[in-house]
Amino acid sequence: MHPSNWTRRAEFVRGMRAIVPLVIGAAPFGIIFGAVAVSGGVVAEGETAHQLSPLAVQSMSLFVYAGASQFIAAELVRNAAAVLVVIFTTLIVNLRHTLYSASLAPYLHGFPQRWLAPLAFGLTDEVFVVSIARYQQADSSPYKHWYQAGAAVLMYSGWQFFTLIGILAGRSIPPEQVARLGLSFAATVTFIGMLIPMLQSRALLISAAAAGAASVLFYGLPNRLGLLAAALVGIAAGVLAERAKARVPHG
Amino acid sequence: MDSLSEFLLVAGMALVTFATRYPVLAFFGKLNPPPYVLQALKFVPPAVLSALIVPSVLLPEGELAVQPNNAFLVAGVLAALIAWRSKNLLLTILLGMAAFVLWRALLGAL
């Protein structure tokens, strides 16, 4: 890239432009999240649907800002999980962000906190993918963090907007219509679409299979702790599978 | 959920999420996760997603239901096939939801 393009403004705008397709891709999830979270969906007969107020749903997007974990939290709340269990599950689900931070840290070494704190807050899967690509480009632009900032600002604004649309849509759908419209299946099918392309190696496949089997075994655990227990089994199985493969190079 | 629980829920989620994003970035050089931790983190997303999906398709009402009148299972398997063939998230969601709605309508008509 030519040095004349190394301005704060140019980097910021270029970052925004780079993330546009991913923002469009996030739109359905933001909308479905908002709709499912406020509608409460359907539960077994005789049980009450636990739902979140529109304020809580929008606050989750504003202050937590981590799509997959927001989905999962809404699903757990619907099933009457305890607050502490939802928070701990959020921690586990979002641990992957630590990988992103660790990858970006060398490029942001020595930056002041007024940059690091907001960039860390806005570090979603999409923002990471777009900005690591910019940091890895060979040119020595001093404003690559402005590129990340541009991507982060657009993603954040988009997520707030889509959540709001979803909340408004979810509020206007009567509960008995939720199942008919397939909303009670929306979260599950989203997770399926995210999971399948991840299974790129035998260890990842083993990890998912073990977690799935364990989730049925642990289904009866109180407070929806089964999800956490099953996830830990899956992670352990993946690590073991990878170690076994490392020991048998031709296996 | 009452408003106090909602406040605690969102505040707690915000806090732990920031804790996964900020410290390693802010204290680079002083706070480096060991390689085995980074290796284990790679398995977090597939394990969590699978642990969410499997019970919601196999036990949608809380009881094991491996049968054709379970629309969650039928549409879930179909969605997995679509995801595998197409690797397209949006297409998977749209066709998966359509299959779910159609299968339920079909069961209702029988």
C-alpha cells in the first residue's frame, strides 16, 4: 500500500469497508437473538416461559457484545438456569477471545490504555478476522490500529441496530405463534450452521462428539450445569485426541 | 426474570467477557498464556456448540425422542447435512427453519 494512504482517516474507512460483508452476515443473528430473547419461545406444558425484558436484551448487546454467548444466555434463561450458571457458561464460551487477544497483543504492544481497553471490548470473531489480516500486511503504516477501530465501530453499531430490530419483531409476535414460525428452532439451527464447518480435523470432531454424548448423559444435572460439564468433557477429549495423534505421526 | 436478576446477569456477563478480551492484550509480555492453554482453547467453540445442539434436538421436551415426530431432530439432521455440503451459514438457517416449520405442519396435518 502506498504511504500516502497511511492516514488515520483512510485506515478507519478502509477497516469499515472491509467488515461490511461480515456485518451483513451478522444481521440475521442479531435479529434472531433479539426476537428469541424477548419472546421466551415455547417451553413444556405447565411451565412458564422465562424471558428477558427488552432493556436487558439490548443491554446485553451494548455491554456484553459477544453474539454466540448472548444466544446461549437467552437459551439458558428460557430454560430457567441460575444467573451464576449463565455467567460462568458465558465465561467458558468466550474464552476463545483470549486467543484473539494473544494474537493481536504483539501488534498493540506499548499502546495507551485509552486504545487498548476499547479495542479489547470490541474484539469479536469478525473484527479479529478482519484486523489481524491488516496487521499482517507487510507495509509499515503507523495507523493500522485505526483500521481495527473502523471495523470495530461498524460491527458494534450494526449489532446494536440488528438487536433492536429483533426485539421489535419479537415483541410483536404472540407466544403461541413462536413455535409455528420456527423461532424455537432458530438458536439450534444457528449453532448447527456454526459448528459443522468448524470440524476440520479428527481432534475437533472427537471433541464435538464427546461433548454431544456427554450433554445427553449430564442432561439431568441441576441448574443446567450439564452444558458446562459436557463442554469440559469435549475440550478434554479434543486435547487427548490431539496428543495421541502427535505421538503416532503416521496414525 | 426480575429486574435485579437481569441487572446482575448482564453485569456479570459483561465483566467475564471483558476479562477474556482485555488482560492478555493489556499486559503483553507480563501475562502470556502457556501453549497448552491456547491448545485447549481451540476446542472450546465446537465442544460448547455440540453440548448445546445435541440435547435440544434429542430431548426437545426433556425426554429422549429419537423418532420421526420429533421435528427438532429431523430438521436438525437436515440442517447439519446442508451445513456440511454448503458451508453457508445463512442458507443452513433458512433451509433448516423451513424444514422445521414444514415438518411440524405435516405432522399436524396427519
